[in-house]
Amino acid sequence: MRSKIIAIGTSKGIRIPKYLLDKYDLQGQVEVDDTGSGILIRPIKLPRQGWEAAFNKKNLADEDAIVDMPDSTWDKDEWEW
């Protein structure tokens, strides 16, 4: 794909097609990195981003059961009070 560098006020920029913005979830602030051979634009990843969706997916698949180890003596042997 080719794009033209355009004037945006006193700066320069490029137009990014909507389908790419949607595909890579580019909105609001983004990270812009100099790779040495070009510019890399990527969404900012927040801590724990996507965890809620992952938990909901596990819950719907009934994969969120607590794993119990009935033969384990760890709880009895390792604790000192």
C-alpha cells in the first residue's frame, strides 16, 4: 500500500485506512518506534489488557474450575505456625 505524506497544521502525517486502524486496534494514543529501517506504529498495551475477555472465555467454556490435588500433602507438611 502506498500513502502520501500530507500537511497537518505545521506538522506532517499520513492517512491510515480505517480497516488497518480497526485491524490493529489503533485509537487514541499509540506507540511510535524508530526501527532503524522505518517507523513502527502499534497500540499501547495496558497492564492486564484483555484479561477480562480471557476470563470470560474460560468461564463460558467451563474451564475455570479450581484444580484440587487430593494426594498432595503440601498444605499439611509445608506450613509452620
